[in-house]
Amino acid sequence: MKSLEQRLLASTDRLLNEAACDVLPHGDRTNARLVVLEAVAAACGGWRLTDFWSLTGRDSTNVSTDPAPWADKIRASIAETGIPTALALSALSREALPASQQRKTGAYYTDWRLAELLTATAVPEIDADGPWVDPACGSGMLLAAAAMQVPAGPERNAVIRDRLSGADLSANALRGALLSVACLTEDLSAIKGFAGRLLRQDSLTSGPAWAELAPAGAALVIGNPPWEKLRVSRHEAAKGAGAVRDYGQSFEHDVDLSNDRSRLIAYVQQVASGMRLQGRGEHDLYKLFLELGMGIAAQEGVLAQLLPAGLIRSQGTERLRRALDSMARDLSIAVVENRASHFAIDTRFKFLSVVAKIGDGRKEPIKLKVADRTGALPNRGIRLSRSQLGKVRPDLSIPEVRTAEEWDLYVRLASNAVTVADPAGPWRPVYRREIDMTLDRKSFRRKGGNNTLPLLEGRHVSQYRWRAKSYRSGEGRSAIWTPEPLSNSALRTQWHVPLDAMNPGTIERTTRSRIGFCDITGQTNERSLLVARVPAGVVCGNKVPTLGFPDSGADSEDLFLALTNSLVVDWMLRRIVTTTVNFFVLDSLHLPRIEEGTEVGRELIALARQLSAAEGDPSVDAWQVGQWRARSDALIAAAWGLDTRDLEVVLRDFPLLDRGQPAVDGEARSTITVDSVLAELAQILVVSHPSFDRVQNAQAAGATPYVPADFAGRGLT
């Protein structure tokens, strides 16, 4: 997988390698590439390369060929990419790291478009005096982009000479940062000033250096810090040792982690001393760098960083959110999905552009932009009242709403709801992870026996279904699973767990049915929350956490099942989830105030039981099951106070529904699920709606609502 930047610069990169071999045929390849890139920077800046080498103390005696002709070719090649030359030079200056090392260091390099986005928002907000700092600058992408926001000439020269500053562990990275910025000025004195403020250091352990550089604080703290947890992984250690494996596979040999753990503990103790906002759980480099940035930034300064989306929704970042909210007079957040291939990782991965103007006084509403499904950000965002946010999300996690209409709907729903973990509410579930798929793996068996239980995995579970898919072959992420029709009564699993490998509490739990959910998800999945009633006689892996309600009974479980499988609750979840439905996310989820003993509550419980009982029933009617689900969804929407227009806002967030279903004549795709639930709601509210006729037309065309795309043509799910 390659980023767009890598693809655009591929031919330039090949040309650069050719030039490096010619200019320094027997030297270090990274050094040779940097020599050529310094020649490109000289051509762009209008200064002599020999003067630059003299200024920086570079030994050029081993340069066998004048790099200037190559520099002209590379400039022309860069021009064809559309990437600004300074930013392209930064990208080309990066050291090539193997994928395992990228994961270990968190070195997913800054895309030039993100650099422009962040600096275009941050630099105009700078009022304070002081340096512009990137504490983990790499090859200077963000520093170069920041300088480009200043008009060329004396003003930019002054910024480069007197303000720009960066730090990195790698001398070669700092060399790349220098040449990338140097191409933006003809003033060698400005280049010399910048070179003097490029620090080779671990910024997390270099507090005195920052105090000396910016005694009154930095006017700008900018960065794309490493996004990596400080932990030791058997998987990454094995891959680093040369093993070829997929995540989740068994280990052929033991992996000794003792030395790695000792070094990590020592480092964590060093960097975490003095940090106050890291919260619970594993230390994460981006969190450490964010707190460092908060400490470096001056009053009236600007803090601007590219960060994982976990900042605005994870339990472990609450203290950082609160501190940022307290410090920032103005706060702008853009939520970006990797659809445009900013990084060479999963396109569904989400990250943030965060720009905070530090200062006291009146706090402005949070400015929020959320990218659409193509990855494009809107020209105008929305404004979230901080007081309103504090009421609907007391932990200050920020729901991902794209429009003012969505924010209004979210606030109305949350204000007329109770969270799952509310101590005054009816739920307060007790969660259990029954079997750990990693720690307990040695006890697993391929074949079952009298003293074993089949192991249920996340892929088994769908809405109202606990055996929606069957294991066929393979292991880990390379395992093959196939969908099963609703009428199927057989469970096919890849593992069985001996009873003597389970603790007594787990064994007792498997003697009764309970509610389980798949904890792997995504905001752009067909459906994000998958909850089912798990029967007795199976044990659940850690990707299927189970829950119960000690203070209530089966009615509560089935009402919870109906609510959490509803479209409106799913819409609420999508606003706050990333890739995992952990206990924190589920605990903070809003559910409508529907009681078991009410007419609506009793009907929802009955529907949930009918839908659960449909699994394995060979006589099940596909259309009837779809109508049961539509009725349940509509009852929940009506009880929450939604009208058909509100529900239409919700349903727009589920564009993958009904793939594989036949469309009515003249239309490109089926909307049978959307039409079915809207028709039910209109009937409940006694209003007219075009969905009535659409449902009849879709039924005549052979469409069935609520059938996931993976199961279309295989029977009802």
C-alpha cells in the first residue's frame, strides 16, 4: 500500500536514486541522495551550493560529479507532480524505513496536503513573539509549509532566520529539514540562523533545551508526532526478527521480550516524569508530545498538531481534552479520513488537524469540520457550543457531526436519553471477556470433545445473530469465513476450549444465554453495532464481550438487544466510535428512555425474541423478519421523539444498506430497508409518506429489507 504522495513522487524518486549513484557512486546512499537534494535546494533558493556546504560544515571532497545538471532534471520532475517544491524536497529527504520499523517508531510521514491544511489554519492565528517549534520535525515538512504561509522576501527570511526551530533524533532527517526550508530563501544568513536551531535530541527528555530556546514560550508549536503506543508486542518483535506472519496467527517459536521490556520500562519512567495528563492505560507517543506542546506554547501562542482521532473520543485522553479546552480560547478541529491516501495505511483510518489558540478570556465555540466519505473537508464547518457539548458529552469527547442539522439532532437525542453506564439509569451492565484469544491460545483445540466448548469469535456475530458466519480455513487475519443463511442451525468454529482451561466463573457463565457484541467495527461499515443473544453451551472470545444486568432479568436483556440493534442508536454510536466498541464507548452510548413495562417496551421485547428465535428456523419468512426489524426501528425512533424528516437524516448515514437487493425500475440501487422503516414510522405517527408506495414496489421487484450485502442471495440473515 502506497500513499498518494509516494505514487506521485515515484518517478522523481527513481531519478534521484540514479543521480545519487552518479554523484557519489561509492558513498552512503542516504548521504548521496541528500547531496543531490541540496543541489536542488540551491537551484531553487538562488545560492551557491559550495557556500551552503561551507556554512553547514559539509565535506564535499568525495562528490565525484557536479550535481547541478541532475538538480535541473529533478526540479522539472517535481514540477510535474503538482507538489510544492519545498514540500517535495522534504518528502524525498526521508530515510527509507521498513514497514516494521515504521510501525515501531510511529513514523508515518506527513503528507504535503495535510501540512498545507494545518499551517493554513495555524499561521494566520500567530500573534505572540517567540520561536516556531516542531519538536519531532523529521525532514521538515511542517516547518517548510509554515514558512510558505509567509510572503516571500524579507518577511519570510526573518521567520526562517529568527523563528523556525525543529528537533529530531535523526541527523539525516534534520539535514532534510534544513535543505527543504533553505530552498525557500536566497538569504544564507537566514539559513544559518535556522541551522543553529535544529536540535538533534529526543524532545520528550529534553526539557531544559526547550526552556532555553523559548523561555517565554513558543509562538507556534506544530507537529505530526509519532502515533505509537509505548509497548512491547510479540507480533512486532517476531516480524522485526524476520518472521513472515499475519496478525492473529499462532507463534511457531517463543519470542523473548525480556530485554525489550526492560528498556521500555526505563524509557517510560524517564519520559513520563512530570507528565500530568496521560490518563490510564498504555503510554502513547502522540499523547506525550501533545502534553509537551501544551507546556511549550506561549500565552497567545498557537498549538497545531496532526493527531489520531482517539484524542476526541478515547477514555484515556479525557484529561488531555479537558486541559486543551481550558487552555484554548479558540479551538479548530478537522476530522480527516484516509480516503485520499494521505498515509500508506487503511483508508478508513481517521485522524485530526487540531489548532488551538492559547489564551484567557471568552472561549469561542469549537469549530468542527468532518470530511465526507471521499475524504474531502467542507469549506465551512459547524460551531459546537462548549457548554452544550459538556452536557451531552460530559467527558468532552466530540461527536462526529458533519452539519448543524446533525448536531441539533444529536443534542436532542442525547438530551432525551440515558447513557448505558448512568448510575441512575436502568442499565449498568456487567461486562465479561470470557476467553482471551492471545493469552489462552495454547489451550485451544481444533476439534471438540465431551469436555470442550466451541469458541465464538467476532466474525460469528451479526445483528440478532450469533452464528452468522462459518469458519472455513486459515488463521488470524488470513482466515476464511463464509456467510450463512438465517435458516442454518449449525455452528462452525475454528477453535474449541477445554473446560479445565477456563476459570469457574466463565464455566458458570456458559451455562446460560447472555448478550454478546462484536467489538470490531467502523463508522463506515454497513452497520456498526452488532449485538446478539449468545446461547448456553458456547464460550466467547475477547472480540465478543458479553454482558448482563444483575439487577434485572431477561426482559432487560432483550430490550437492550432491540435498542442497540436499532438504526438510531447505531447512528449515535457512529458519532463517537472509531474501530472498536470498547466498554468505555458502550457505557457512554445514549439509549432512549423506554421502560420494560410500557406498551412500547413490551412490544420491543417481543420483537427481539422473535428475531433471535428466527436463527436456525428453516420455516422463517424473509419478508416477515424484515418487517419485524422495521417495526422495531420505527418504534424506537417514535419513542425518542423523531419524525420522518429526522429519521431521514439518520438513514443518510447508512449508504451501504441493501447492496445486492434488486432496485425498482428506473433506479440505480435498492432502498428497501430505508423505505420500510420510514413507512413504519409514518404509520405510527399517522402521516403520509412516499415510502408506503416504495415498499410495495420494492417487494414486487423481489427486494428484502435488512439483508446484509455479504448475505444477499444466500438466504435471510
